[in-house]
Amino acid sequence: MTSCTPSPSSPSPSSPSAGSSSSLSSPPSSVPGLRGVPAFPPVRVRRGAQRLRLRRAMRRRRRSLAAGLAMTAAALAAMGQGLPGGSAAAGPPTASASAAASGDPAPRPVRMVAAPVRIADAATVRLLRPGDRVDVIAAANSPTGEAGEPRVVATGARVARVPQSRETSPDGGALVVLSVPRSTATALAGAGASSRLAVTLC
């Protein structure tokens, strides 16, 4: 009777080694095959990002420029405050500066006084208003009744007040108060005593 016992050298069809070797040699059916890379358009950088970076750079540059201009203006203002009169521009020397440079005392400010002046033409006085600038002209009366050569007594005198008087002067004149230096007020008083005075608007 023949024995069916398998020999150790011959593997059995149902042995695990045979099954594992067959599974490793054949690729699984679920793995896809190799394919080519599909064609796609080139990648381009968006222009919006470049514009944003450019705007930021321009803003930083403008801020730096503005800060520099502000510092320059402050320096110029500080230099101007150190000059006479607070002006940085060099101009012609004034009378006080010239007097100080030469060692002479500075001239005193001119003191203004109110001088009442009677003008021959009352209608002209009614046209005047406080704050107007006028020139006062005197014409001397000659013994023959003819007016002499006119002369200017005051130039650019400011009208301080125009009194409203209801009284009529014998010579038909009218009174006006002028703001002038003291020396000019003296000259007006002397001219009014011997001459007929007239005014012209500046």
C-alpha cells in the first residue's frame, strides 16, 4: 500500500509560502498606471501686490520728505527770530540800526497831537471822515486882496474828528481836527492865523 505523505522537499499547493510568493510577484489590480503631467499655463505674479508694495514705498518716502521740510522750516524760523525785527531777509539798515552802529542815541518816537484847523471851504470839510489822510495847503492873503503863492503846510495828516457845528463862521469856514506831530501842529496854527487853509484828500 502506497503512502500519501508529502515529502518535505515538495511544497504543498496549500502551503503559506507558495501563496505569499504568488501575491508578491503579481502587482495589485487597484494601483493606477503611470500617466503624463498635464499641461497648465505658466504661473504669473499678480500686479496688485507689486502696486501695493510700490504705494507703501512712496508713502514712506513722502513722510520722510515732509519731516525733512518741517525740520528745515523750523530751523529757518529759529534763525529769523534771532535777527532784528524777526525777519530772516537782510534789508537796508533802518535809522535806529544806523544810529546804534554809529554810537548815536536812537531817535525818539514821534508824538502825535490833535490840532484843530479851520478850513476855508466848509463843503470840503463835510466830505471828510475820521481816518482820512489829507494835505493841508495855505495860501497867504496879499494886501490887495489877491491870494499869494500856495504852500504845503502838512502832508498825509490823519483826520481825527470832524466836529458837527451848527454855528456859521463869519468867513464861511469849517473846523476839522487833525492828528499830526507837535511841530506840524505849530506850523498849522501859524498858517491859519495869516492864510486861508485848504485840504486835499491823499
